[in-house]
Amino acid sequence: GGQALSGMLSLSSIAVEAEVGGEATLFLLSGVFTPPGDDASGAGTGTVLLPSRTETLANVMGNPTALQLSPDGSFLYVSAYRSRGVVAFRRDGVTGRLVYDPAASFRGYRGFEALLMTGNRLYAASGVSAAVVAFVRNAATGVLTVAQVVQNGDVTPGVPYVDGLSGANSISLGGDGVSMYIAGAIDKSVVVLSRDAGTGALVYVDRVMEGERMYEQFQTSSNDNAWFVDSSHMTPAAYDAVWSDNVFPMRLGGNARDRAWLFTAQDVAQFSIGSALFVVVAASDVDPLSEGVAAIYAWDRILARFKTVQILTAEIGASCVEHFAWTDPYGSVDHYLAVGNGYKNLTAIGSSALLGVQLYRWDTAAEQFFPDHLLTLPSPTRSYASSIKFFQTTPSSPLAPNVAYLAVTYRWDGDNVGVPSALFRWRDDGVRTLQDGTRAFGLGFVYASPIPSRAATALAHFSFKGTEGLLAVANSQGWDPSAPGVGSVDVYAMAGGNVTLLQALPAVGAADVVAFTIEDRQFLAVANRQARPPANNTPAEQSVYDQASEIFLWDASLQRFKLHQLLGEEFQSIFEQEPGMEPPVAFSHLRGTTGLHPFTADGEFYLAVAQSVCEWQEAR
């Protein structure tokens, strides 16, 4: 136990340890000693009997996990997982013996699993508390004092939302003495902290979690960002070159002065025909007096860029687009584009355009899309499309034919938002006459049934073998005028081209809905954009965009969707830095979510989230 023997001047014989009555006893024989109160002159010889002492550290060092020596070697610190603290021992620099020092020890946090000592700072990682605790150490007494705690859930202005520390069990400091790394076993993450080399203070930087793939950062600095380039003295070809320096991001199109729709994309679809890759953009401003187009681009492998191949100028209100390939009864595969239009004031514009959903068919010889037929509603109405979805039902038997549908959501009719969406079914029988006078087999898509909706923005389809599946329709507004943003995602069961409401999922200003499958489990993701229109631009009013989006999981036993996950405050937003702005910081919530896109890459599953309200200040 490190006991000092006072009064002993010298030892002339050996020490012998013996056990007496179950206790260890130490005999010192023939020692020269000074009796208490006497000076050295009264020293004599004799035999001294000294019992040994065993230190008991009761409830102090349960399940020790890590060790750290102080820089001068005078203290050893031990993290104790089950004893809620760090145990301090004084250390003999010659013999290495340890003496427990309760005054220098610390108790207060559970589950310390890793320690790191640098200078007079000791850092301890707690997996149970999901925290990193920074201690200041008194060099003379060894006493530990808590200086800072970084813990999951911390929210600090200008600093990303803290997460990734659950199960923290390892800690390391970079060679620069600034970068600190913590492994989080439960969060399956590596957390990065920045350490002030002078004060030892920590700032949360980022974390990498399992499932994230660290792609190379997208290029965001190129000539293409100079959208305000003055083109008054340029030809369209010269101006087009400004946008085509082969550095991403690239702007699709050309001269912004004669193609104002370049900056008003509302929807996009990508597809392949043979070995050619195409992108089609539905581009039109919400201004009812403006005119848009549907623009089609093809990838040029030599130039490594997209080139404009066709502009569908008749689609002046282009708001949504869908590509699909359909095999007719004679085995011919045809490629189609369905282009939907939003509201335009045709009288004021002086246009005779048909603001509906127009289908175009690909002509292989001409390498162009030509008008095929227009979707027709049962009665004349001004219904303006917001999304289009093509799908085929799974037949109940191998002999049964596939049935193809186009589902179209309508946001409003120019006066109100209580407009039903529509389901169209492909008809193989009959013959239709195309706009160029030629005839095609089949009547094409004909109206099948209405889909109840209110300010509908998007829809998704689930295929279930033996049934026509489910349709999910996102309604951005509800029926209560006092809470216009409290909408729903209505799930319908399909049968024979008709729909029956199965379930209404709560939503807040739903802007998008997508269906996807992971390992045979079927999910529905909902993008919630806003609770209501903001009254002004104050931070309090702009907070209506801070809405959590939702992911639902299909329960086959209940034949219902159940809430699986909220994309809430733990999901971060970050703005794109522009010249003269402060460095970007991440904020702990999504802002104005408008779109979702599930995809896979290298065997991993991802969900991309588009946001429409993400300014460079946290206060917006």
C-alpha cells in the first residue's frame, strides 16, 4: 500500500512475510530503530513486527476499460465503466507502485470506455452517456475538473447538431493536435471534433455513419455559376459556350435572354432509348402570363455534355413529365413522353395551346418525339396537372395481360384546389388518328376513374402480385380552411381501374411521395414542405417550413402503413456558399422539403432530399 516506516535508521536483516490467522503479517528482523519520542542516540537493535495493509477499492473501479498516465508519470487515471467515473492513483516514479487518491478521482458520468491525455487535459468518452467529457487536470494534486461536455443532442448556434456519440468506445488525436476522432459503436459512426490547441476546448465538426458513402464533393464553382452574364452582345452560340466549359454543374440549354424558361424547371425525367441517354425538363414559370416549354437533351459522349435535341414549344405551361416504354400487342416497343401543363392565362398570352396532358411518341427514323394523343377528361374542365405516374399492374396469372395506367394529379382548376385527380387506362382496341394524319393501333389512354384529392402534388404506386396494387396521393392542403397545410397522403386500393380509400396518412403541406422497397420491405416516404403560407419574412413566420418528413412501412398483417421514421431535427440542412458569404454551417432540421428520390449505388440504398428553403443564416 506504499506505507512509509518512520524511525527506521537502517535495516541489517531481511524481511519475512508469514500468514497468521488468515492475515498477512510482515516481520522485520534485527532492525535499528528509534523508539517514539527518542532521538538517534537512543537507537538500539531489536525485532519489529509490522502487520501489512490491503487497500480495498469498493465500488470505485468496476470494470476498468482504459488507462492514461499523466505527462510527468506521477498519476495514473483509469476509466471505470460500471463505477460512473475516472479513478486516480498516485504513482511512485521509482517502484511504480500505485496509491488510490479519492480526492483526485472523478465520479459523475456512466460508461467511460476510452481516455486520452494531452498536456493537462484528459478526455473521456462515454458510450452510455453518448458524450465526450473534457477535464482540466491539476498538475500538482492530480484533481480532475470538468471543463466541457460534448453530447448527442447538443444544439449550439453556428455548430452542427451533435450526434454519432452513442456507444463511444475509442478516442484518438490527430498528429496536428487539433483533429479528434471518436468511434461510436451504437451509432455506427466516426465523430470528428476540432480541438483548440491552446485551451483544449472542443467543437463538433461532423460525423460519418454506416450507410453513408463519402463521394467526392460535387463541383460548385465554375463559369456556369455566372448566370447573370450579359448576353446582349453575344450570339446564342457564343453565349451557349459560356455554359459549356465541361465543368460541373452544367446548365442545360443556352442563352438565358431568349430562353427565360431555362431558370424555371419544375420537373425532370431521364431515360434511355437504345444506347442514347436523354433528359427531359418541364420548364415553365408559375407566372400565368409567361410561356414555358418541355426541353429534351441527349448526352454527347464525345463532348461529355448534354446537347439540346428538341424543344416542345406547345407545352407552354409544362409542369410535369413522365417517360415510359410500352409494348403493343404486336410486340413493338414504343417510347412515350407524357407532358402535363399548369395554369396559364391563354387569353392574355394570345395562345391556343391545349393545357392538358399531351402524349408524344418517339419516331426512330426521325429521332424526334411527335404528338400522339391528348388525355381527355369526361367533361370540359380546367384541371392543371402537377404530376404524372405510369405503371403496370401485376397479372394474377401468367396468361393474364399486363394493364397499363397513367395516373395524373391535379393541383387546382384556376379557381379552387378541390379538384379530383384522374386515372387513365390503356386501350389496345380500336385505332387512333395522330396529328400528322397517320393512324396507330389502340385508342391509347382513356379516362378510367376519378381519384379524390385536394391540391394534389404527387403520387406513387405499389405493385402487389395478384392485385392492381395501391396508389398513394399527396394532398398539400386539407379541407379545414383554418389549417390549410394540414393535408394527408391518401392510400387507395385499385381494382378494375377503380380506387377505394384504404388509409389516410397525416401530412403537413405534402409536396412529394415516393414508394420504394428495401429487402422485401415496402416503404412510403412523404416530403412535408410547410404548415401554411408565411405571413412575412420574419424568422418566426419562416419557421412554417421547418417540417419533419416521414417514412412509413407497410404492415402486411394489418394491410396498413405504419410510421417507421421521422426525418426530424437530427437531419441537417446546409446552404451553398456564395462569394462574400460566411462559411456554410449545418442546421438541425430540414427546410421546405419539396422532393424525394430513392436510389441505389454500389449495393447501398440512399434517399436524396430536395429542399426549397435553405438560406445561409439560421434565422433564414
